[in-house]
Amino acid sequence: MNMLEKINSHMELLSKSERKVAEVILASPQTAIHSSIAILARMADVSEPTVNRFCRRLDTKGYPDFKLQLAQSLANGTPYVNRNVDENDGVDSYTVKIFESTMASLEQVKTRLDISAVNRAVDLLTQAKKISFFGLGASAAVAHDAMNKFFRFNIPIVYSEDIVMQRMSCMNSSEGDVVVLISHTGRTKMLVDLAGLARENDATVIAITSPYSPLAHEASLTLALDVPEDTDVFMPMISRIAQLTLIDVLATGFTLRRGAKFRDNLKRVKEALRESRFDKVDSAAYKFD
């Protein structure tokens, strides 16, 4: 477990003041590495002894040792690829590493996911007059996947990658509308602004994001995905898979909550699409030399 993972795993064990230190570090680990203890204490609005207590709680000798271990955690791996991959890994090695790290992280996310928040999100989605899915960068692909799934549910769905269209949609939202904002870091300023716009216009905002992030703070309801992936340094991989899986969970919950009659309608939609596809072919019918 690297230092960022350790901070996340210890979050519930920290005091209120120590948690403020953790939130500042998780929001910008690179800044913490290059900050003195006085600067970090000021950023977290705590005392310097509190920062030292936080560091010792994470089994380090003090702030200098903590910064060293944090820097090693960020340097572990190949920047912009995957933190578990090394420069000299061959195809067999990095293939196994990526699959194994993804499966391990999904298991961690599943364990820490707040099921009551998921249940509340399904309630809000099933009662919504209109649902909007927005994300930027890698999260835009997840928002697009959500649109594809919910579009067949016979409810108005809005999706756009254009920030201007996203802003106009949030400004035109109203009570009963649900805006789902997707961001791994939760620190993208434009998405946090969208959350504020939507709420100002009486829409409900569901954030799929990291816990304790600015977006999580601004949302009406947060589905926190505790994924140990620093996308400031590495390519978004595991975080995107976790987001897509959660979208599947919400879509499934929506379908089950709407009842058998609703599922019959989905069956008719599937049957209508059948003519657009070739028939399935039995692979056993093929003979290979």
C-alpha cells in the first residue's frame, strides 16, 4: 500500500483536525511534497503539532519522513502510463499488472462504496423528470456510456462534451431534474461550477467522484469512489473502470425499481434492434486447419 492508499484507508481513524490535513494532501499531493510543515498547517487550518500527529499516525517518523514516503509513492511507476508499470516491463508483465491492479482496486471500491448513497441515487434517478450526464476528459466517455444506457429508459436524457452546452443545460434545469457529474479528482473547476449552477436552479446534483473533493462538497449527493489513482501523473485507467461499473449499478437499480412492466418495455426495445444485427454464429460450426 503506497502513502496515498494508506491515507485513504486511515481516514475514518483520524481526528477532525487530522482529517483536514489528509484532505489537503489528497487534493494536491505534489503541493504537499514541496511545502514546509508551516505552509501545510496553514493550508489545512490546523497547528503544526497536528500535522506531526497526522504523520506519526501513518507510521512515519515525522513530517520529513512522511514527505519522502509520499514522494516515493508518486514516483512509483511510469508517469502517464500506470503507477504499477515499470520502464522495463515486457508485454506479459504489464498486461498482468494492469489486470490485477484493476481487479484489486475494484474490490477495494466495492468494499468502501456507501450502499445507502447508491440506494438514494437510484431513488432520485427513478423520480427524475430529466437526467443529465456530464464529464470532461476521460470522464466524458463515462458520461456518454451513461447516456447510452439511460436513453432507452423512456426518460429525457441530456449529454454533451461541450462545456458551454453543459452550462446552458444546468442554467435551464429546474426542480425535479437530476444532473450527474462525473470526475475522478473532483477538482475540475468547470464541473464544480456546473454543480453550483444546477443547484441554484433547483436541480439535484449527483457527483460520482473522490471523497472530500470540492465537487463532492458542492453536490446534493455524492457517490464516492475511493480509487488509488493519481490522474495528475498517470493516465486514467482504474478510475474510469470504477466509474463505468457504478453506472452499470445505477442503470440496473433503475431498471429493477421501475418494475416488471418497465422491463417488458425494455424487452420490446431489444427485439426492435434485432433486425439491425446478424444472427449469432456457433463457433463450433467453423473448422480450422
